[in-house]
Amino acid sequence: MPSPGAGVGYDNFAFSGEIIAGIIIPEFSLGGKGGGPGEQGDPLVTTGDGFRYKLLGKPCEYIMFQEDSATPSFRVITNHVGGTVFGEEASFVGSVKVEYNGQVVELLEGNVIKVDAVDVTADLTVDYASFDGISLRWNNHVQKFVTVDIGPGLFEIVWNGYKGHVLVHPSADFSKQVTGLLGNFNEDQLDDLQYKDNGVWKTLTLDASSEDMAAFASGWLLDPNSCS
């Protein structure tokens, strides 16, 4: 699953429009409702406010999107797995975990879907199937995209388990109520790159150095001790 970025160092970032080894990092969308906040490829990230960057993080689990609370009622975790792009080390979104009020939905490679560790893939259709506040359906009969509706009225997750593409479609106003790799959804890109460093919030400028961006990525690791 190649994507632009040959020559970018491991654990570094590149931004849309930057030229790497003669290849322009593109503006992009993930499908579903025509693009939006989420991750795809190697992985390219679009924040809730539309800022785009490329993250070459180490293989590990990252907090993509969560309620800004000491005990979040919802959280979306992306599992980045190792791979290569044009011979260079890279990482890709291999699976997604959605946590909501004690329930766990796993969106796995090949569009295998589990709810609370039970495989429900064969039970899904193009009509929503409900699981106590979480609803799932195939976007079409081809079963390329699965939609997870969290709520009622909170957000949707759209997952393509064949390409490692994941989108977040908020239904509620999440301005300054969420955190993670996708930012805080407050319609201001200038504070999208926030993370905690030893318990203190830091905000990077949009032209931050690769070293600072690596620190930003590390700030959203689910458990740094579990990384390969």
C-alpha cells in the first residue's frame, strides 16, 4: 500500500504540499462522505479543523480521538503496524478500536468486525444493527466500508479494512471537548497540535520541527511501553 513519502526519516512528519524525493504530499480524502477528519495510508492525518500532516510513527497504538476527560466516555484508538514505502520504514493503520461507555468495537484488517470480542462480521448488513448504544452497518453491498454510529448523536466512524482508512464524522459540537491526533475540533488549525508533556499541555506551531512533531506523536501513544 505505497503512499508518498520516500526518503522521510522514521518517526518524522511531512506536510501536505511538501516535496519528498520528488513526490508532493497530496491533499486527500478517504471516501465515505467525501473525506474529513481521520487517517489513511502511511498514515496521512486530517485534523477536525482540516489541517493535514503525515505521521510516520512507530508501530504502536495511538489515541486518535477521545473525550477530553480524565475518564473519557468514548475513545478511538488506531493501531499502527510496521511496513515499508519505497524501501523506507513506515507505519500504517492496521486496525481501529472504538471504546464507548464500557463497550469495545474492533475494526480489523479485511473488515473483520468484533463487538466486545465477539465476531459480528457475518451479522452485518446495509441496515444498522444495534449493540447497546453502538450501531454498525455496511455502507453498501460490496462491504468495502463499515460505519460505526456512536450515540445517539455523537459521531460516526467509517472504516475501510482493506486499505487502512478511517474517518470520524462528528454529529455533535465537539469544540474543545475532544483531544488526540485529530485535535480539538474548534475550527482553529493553529491549536491542532496539542499534547501533554509530563502533565503540561503544549501547543506546536504548524511549521514545527520534525523533532517536536515526533514528541507530539509520542504524546498520543496509548501506552509507550507496549510499542515494538
